[in-house]
Amino acid sequence: MLTPGQAHDVQGFAPLFRMITDRIKAFLADRGYDADAIREEIEAAGVEAVIPAKVNRRNPAPHDRAKYKWRNLIERLFNKLKNWRRIATRYDKTKESYLGFVALVSVKLWIPFVHET
């Protein structure tokens, strides 16, 4: 049973999380997502929670440190994508054109790593 405070924590998280549960095996997040209600939602979906425990948690939940390091790579990718004003400000009106531009910029960022000069 969720207390009123916990229900508020999950209200915004649960609907968005349920949209992607069939496509993910692990959920990588920072300490801000370390709440019992959120962990219960992730566990109910059969997804691995890779969330470090908050320092004030009495019974810290274990997490996979190797997988958590991947989060840094994802954060750096988003940082590079946000350098493009069109992406940072959601300039495009439709989700198709927005995601298309994200894909285009991602390819542009990826080419120097796979193309030898």
C-alpha cells in the first residue's frame, strides 16, 4: 500500500515507465529515483533497477556498478545533443521531425568514431 507521499512520487513516473517496460531490461537512474514506490514499480515490470541507494537509506538496495557506469555515457550523449539549439528547445512541432533531427545529429556525432581519415 502506498502512502499519499509515495503515490505522488510514482504518479509522474509510472505512466511514462509503463510505456517502455516491454523494450528495456534495465533501468539506469541516479539517486533521485531511489524511492520504495519507484523501485516497486520497476520490480513489478520485471526490469532490473540500476539505481544507487541514497546515503540515508537504512537498508540500501544493491545495484550493478558496471551497468551504472553506462549512465555516464548516456548523459554525455544527451549533453552533446543539447548543443544543437533545435533539439534543446524542441523547435520542431511534430515528434517525427524532432526524432528525425535527433537521429541526424546522432549520426553526425557518431561518424568521427567509425570513420578513419
